[in-house]
Amino acid sequence: MMSYDNIDRQEVIMKIYNLNTNQEDQRFIYCLLISTPIAIILGIIYGLITRSISMSISILYIAIAYLLAMIIKKIGRGLTRKFAILAVCLTIITIIVGDMSSIFGLSFYQCFINTHLFLQFLQYELFGLTANLNALIALLIRVYAVYEAYNNAILF
């Protein structure tokens, strides 16, 4: 059960960081507009790096997720769960764009236009991430990156 002291402390924190809900909604939209292109660009950079060295470095997804969460925390200054969900969605977008650009290069956007390429990408991802122990570790690293983004995106 929550005590009255804990409720009062939460109210004080909400008053300090969220002066009113209109400002929080404006900060959320601003955060969405700023962090979405950053997530896409980070995914493209990851894909180009892994394509150039011909090796997947999944551990970078944790750093990218943490960076996205810090950007959302800094810009949004949010206390509600919607900022954490935004960080999760952007991390998933980064992972998808990063994997697509590592497979198809800079023409990864054609996967969204051509159904055959998109299905080929899904088949590669589904079978590729469950093929062996290294692939399962890479999948677990991606899941942990999403978890880190969720935990680090809000102030408290």
C-alpha cells in the first residue's frame, strides 16, 4: 500500500518537473519530432558500419538504445510512461532500419515499397536470428536494448 508521504512526494515531483499537462504534451510532440529522425539516422549508420565490415555488432544496439533514451529524457523531461514507450518504439525502428540497411545498403527504403523485398527481409530476420547460438545471443541483446530504452527514458 502507498502511504500518504509517498503520494505527497510524487505530487511534489510532478509539480516540479511537469508544470502542467499541456507543456508535457508539447514536450512529447517535440521529443517525437526530434528523436525519430535521430533513430532512423542511427539505424542507417549502424547498418552501413556492419555492411562495411561484414560482421554484425549487436552490442551497439544497447548503446544506441541508451543514447535514444537519454535524448528523450533530456528533451522530454517526462515522468509518464508514454516517454518510455516512445523510447521502445524508436529502438525497435532503429533495429529494423539497422538490419535492413545492413542487408540492402542505402536502398533499404525499397523494402517498404516492394513487398517481395520486405518478405525476403522478414524471412531472413526470422530464420537468421534463430539459426544458431550466436544468433540467439544477438536476439537477446536486441531485447535487452529495448529493455534499457524503456528503463532509461523517464526521469524517475
